[in-house]
Amino acid sequence: MSVALTEKLIEDVRRLIRDQERTTLGNLIFEMQAADVADLVEHLEHEDRLFIIELLMPEDAGEVLLEMEPPVQERILDSLDAEAITKIVEELDSDDAADLVGDLPAERVKEIIESVDTGVREDLQKLLPFPEDTAGGLMALEYVAVNANTTVQETIEKLRSKREEVENLYYVFAVDDYNRLSGVVSLKDLVLEPPDRRIKDIMNPEIVSVNLYTDQEEVARLFQKYDLVSVPVVDDQHRLVGRITHDDIMDVIEEEADEDMRS
């Protein structure tokens, strides 16, 4: 639930930390949204910040860290050992994991990449080389794609198998035999079609996509112009390699709005 940040709440949290009331503090934080916890943590002293981050489960800690202002996030990460960061990174989506690791010193990045699970390591090795202000630096590698000849029933079964892996799923992407992007099918259309129909017969071939090196401002412009919730990312051969969701681009849109207000 959403929690208003008050001086009383901040003082209560400081007292709970001072008295080592881990269970009471954990129960309090468990009820809060990640953004609210991040806001709270930013109002605490450094050691108290670490106390809360170390109290959280790795997945929750990652979500909170991602909501923090960069200077606070960086100082906390500097104070955590590689094992703690590794546990956090392994619980995040690929784009969030890359964002969290990307600003660390090169030696720490190397240490974490060597420590994480193979799948996470491969994702990081794919994403970290891309500049953060490009589509490649924004994209996630979690998406659902099927060959255009796949049936609706087969596609729904694939969706079920991916339900724990892919969040914020709006579309299924259709590709050809060479993994080139062919079209898109909304989940609404998918569930309304007969199970034996082929994706190629119901997909929309008119799809907005971006290249790996498309500038983030252009990506943001496309999201706003076409009122998009998700955009596929393709390489120079138009092969599908990732996707960007509206959540991923919101920070860019907000940054642009702030710049416009200052100019």
C-alpha cells in the first residue's frame, strides 16, 4: 500500500533500527511500495539505509534500489559485498539487472558477472555493451515470440509457460524462420480467435519497432506519438532481440519534460 512519508515514520524507523526490532521493521516495510521504501531510505543515514536493504529479500531490495536517486543507490551498492549484489541481480529482469550493475566499477562488474547464474551472466553480457541512452540500453530480453505459422492454441500454451518469466506482457511478437520480426498480436485478439488459427492470419504486420542503436529520445517520441505500451527492438537484419515497455521509457519521458520546463 501507499504510505505517506512523515517525520514520525522516519523517527519510528530510526528507533526500530536502533533497537534492532527486525521483525517489526520488516512487517512495516513489507506493507509499503518499493518507491515509498526508497523515499524512506533516502531520508536515513547511510548505516540505517544498509540495515533496511540487508533486511529485505533480494528481489525486494532490487526493486527498492531501482527506485532510488542514483547517488544514494551508488553509495549503497559500494557498501554491499559482491555476494549480496549477486543475489539481488539474479532476481531482477534483465534490463533492471543491467541498469543496476552498469554503473559499478569495472572490477566489481567483472566479479558479479562471474558470480551470477549462467542465464543472468549471458543476459548481462548482451546488454552491458550498449550505451544506456540507446534502445539496446533500455530493452529487456524477456518477451514472448512465436513463429508466424504457430497456432493460437500453441501460442497460448507458450504464454502459460512464460507467465513467471515475462512481466507486463501486452503483445506476442510473430517472427519468421530467421527470427525476423513479422508482426504482433495483442493478448485480447489471441484469446478471441479459434485455437486452430495461425498467428500469421491474425497478426498485425504494421508494427512500430526500433533498432538496437536508436536514441532513447526517439524511442520516447515513438511511444508518445503512437500511444504505445511496448516496442520490439530489432538488429540490423530486423531480427527480434528484445522489447521496451512503457515503464522502461517513463524516466526518459520525464527527463525530457523536466528539460523542456527548464529551457
